[in-house]
Amino acid sequence: MTDEASPHLKSLARLHDLIEKADLDWSVALDPEPLALSTGLPLSVVTMGLHGREMPVLDLHRQVHQRLEFLRSHRPRPDGKPYSQKEIGDGAGLTPQWSGQLLNGGKKPSLEHAARIEDFFGVPRGFLTATPSQALDRALGERVAELQDVHMAALQQANEKLQADRDRQEALLRRADGNRVRAVSFRGSSSRVKREVLEELLASIVDEEA
């Protein structure tokens, strides 16, 4: 199986590298269920693709019909019911006859018709017509981008914490150096000055403990 025939393999390799580099949970990062919902592919097909096995390819006619049925069942109307043939036809700018034949598997849509239906259901262009590997490649690419953002945010947070620790240590060192200077001048000071210095030192200690 080549990268040209199975473009998702490159995205899968990038995802593997990112998981190892960021020490992520493999079972979460490569959970097949969200990928199946994102692509409209059967869970078993997504699992095959994630394991580097060749995924079965349907003829375009059957594939479009299968993914249309997926969209109707997984992207229903606000009331939870599937969109009717008329609603899909009206929303996609198709005649009732065309939408009926498409949904019943009697017609294969043109790229223009497919794009209109994809826009109606709010899915990416190519959702209906992409091969299984192309569909999984898109979903994996989105997953890589998402995890990269999470990884970069974690690195930034760690760097900010490291800088804050350094600033705190430098402040303590400066305070310690100041205390040494006070200790030197303390020896030749009057009793009143010594008392003020001691009170100041005590206050600084209390502040550090707080």
C-alpha cells in the first residue's frame, strides 16, 4: 500500500510522531469513533486504516448513497428527525425528483450537486466523493492540528512556569545579597539602628513564609 494510493498514511505517521513527542494517550489520540463520525466511514474501516491496512473502496455510486444515509441519520433536523427528500432538495437547490433519486441510490450526483448537498449538511467539500483514505486523511490532518495546538499550549505553560521560578530565585538571591550588606553594616551600628535592621529582617522572613 503506497502513500499515493493511501494518502492517510502520511498523516498517520505525523500523528504517531506527535503522540510520542508530546507523551499523549494513544487510545484517546487515535480513538476511531470520532474519526468515523467525522468521515462517515464505518468504524471497522477506520480501524483498518489506523492499523495501516488497506481499506475497502466502494464504487462511487454506492459510496455516495451510503454517506448520504449517514448524513441523514447523524445530522438530523433541530427536532431530531431526518431531513425529508424535499427539505434536502430545497436546501441544496435540487429538484424533488433529483433529490429523491439521489437519496434512493438511483442517481449518482455530479460534483456540483454533491457540493450543494455537503454545504446543506455543513460537512467539508468532498465528504460524499472522497475515497476512504482521502476521507481519513482529512480527519487525521484535523486531529494533528488540534493536538499540535494542545502541545504548544502545554509547552508555553511550562516555559512560563520555568520563567516564573527563575524570577523567584533571582529575587531571593537579590534579597540574600542585600541581607549580607546589612549584616556588614550592622556590626558598627547603634542599638536603635540594629533594632530596625532586625525588625526589617524578621519582616522579610515572614513575607517569604507567607
